[in-house]
Amino acid sequence: MVENKAELPEKYDLNAKWDACVDLGVRRFVYSSFAGGFAGLLFFRSPVTRWASVAFGAGVGIGSAYSECAHKFNTSTTKFTPNISDASHPKAEDE
């Protein structure tokens, strides 16, 4: 039996967004961890600092994936740059 589902626009398909975010999170976590491990092997001698660089890389990967997923779900945090029109000079009063 085949179900005839009405396809939702990509904008409203939460399952596709969650799948994309999980995939993005796992990939960025793994790639950043490997990059941190490689940098740790190149630059550090102590095992503790090598593991710290792996943890730092993993944190960067998770943070960037979180930021990208927040944009996908339109729940991004506040903007850090002020809007030009909001920071305009006060108008001089005409006498």
C-alpha cells in the first residue's frame, strides 16, 4: 500500500530540517575533531594539550553546526552588528 502524502514546502518540513541539522552536526564534529587532533600532533608534545586541541576542535564544530541549524530554523540569536538606520544621527530641529 502506497500512501499519497501531500509534499510540504521545504520551508515547513521539520523532518528534513532535523535530518540536515543532525547530519551537519555529526560531520562538523568529526571533521573539526580530526583537525584539532592533527593540529595537536603538529604543535604540542604533551598528551593533555593534544586532547585539549581535539576538544577545542570538537567545540568549534558543534558551535558552527548549532549556528547553522539556528539559521535553518529561523531562531538565530541577536545580531551583533547594529543596523545603520538604527544608529542614525538625531535630526536637527528647524526653528
